[in-house]
Amino acid sequence: MPTPLRVVVADDSVLLREGLIRLFDEAGFDTVGAFGDADTLLEALPDLMPDVVVLDVRMPPTFRDEGVRAALRIRREHPSIAVLLLSQYVESTYAQELLAGGEGRTGYLLKDRIASLDELQDAVARVAAGGTVLDPQVVRELLTRRTDPLATLTPREREVLELMAEGRTNAAIASRMVVGVGAVEKNVTSIFQKLALEDSGDDHRRVLAVLAFLQR
């Protein structure tokens, strides 16, 4: 008998998490871990080393992008582990980043558009085998993305830029977002880079970034 696929599930919804576990058990997969948040998942992952991680995009504590950021980290630190994102939303920036390397072993499906349980089982098996599985809506979002450089900002960077537009300092932004000032500074630097705002010494990059945001 072939060795069953080892799967880890991460979703803050208990009902969905338990439902996925039962589905995967019936499909012959071996669910070796189930988690309600991304931090606990990442902490346990080195000991579990599954074939596939199936996770939600938005999870505690902020319900913004914890799951998809965890997926990116898994791809960097554990490239042998396939990642299948299940979401109610299309995060096109993150989807593009996940697919940028072209290595495969990646999937992004919208929960409300999964037509059958067989489709989900097949998606898990395909990404584990090295394939790529994308919902057609995700593909459309990627193909129709504007060339506007603001579209390349991550949700966190866009939030920082919005607070910059309100006239807030880095310290005030850090306090508002409940993060360190260093984290805000990294986001600001990334914003300048993505908007191609070089430090020429003549122009105030912070003002130019805000102007680009207000003129969108």
C-alpha cells in the first residue's frame, strides 16, 4: 500500500477545521496536525513535516493576512512542503508572490467556489505531487491587475501608506498597528522601493508616496 499523504490543517473555524479532517481521513490522507492560528502552526511544523499544509488566508489575531504570510514563510523555510490556501478572498499580491518562483506545489482556492469534496481532495493530491491549483477567479484577478505600482503593495504596506497619508509619524503608525517602529520602517522602505522613489536628497519621498496614494 502507498504511504498516505501527510496533511496539516490550519483554520480558525472549528467546524471547517474538523470537517476538513474528516474529509481527508475519508480520502485516505493522514491528518497529522490541526491548528487554529498561524503562529502555532509554524511552531509545530518542523516536528510534523507534512506533505501538504491546507490553511486559511485570514486567521487570528488580526484576521488580515496571517495565513498567507505563513504560507510564504513555509515556502521559504520548508520548500518540500506543498501549500494549499483556502480563502473567501482573492489576495492577488500574495497570490502573485506565491507563484512567482514557478516551483509548483502551490494552490489557491476560494471556499465558496469549491464545487465538490472530490475537487478539494484532488487539489490536495495535485499540489502534493508538485502541481499548481488555482481557482479561475484568482487567475482572472492576476491577469487583470493594473500596472499601477500601488497594486504591488501588500495589505500591510497599504495600511501603512494610508496612515502616512493621515500625517502620522512612524512611531504613531506603530502605536496604531500595535507593532514595533522597526517593522513600520521596513514597510515604509518597501513602499519607497515599490513606488520607485529613490533617495535623491532633493525630494521628500514620504510626501511623494502620499501623493501617489491620494492620486490613485
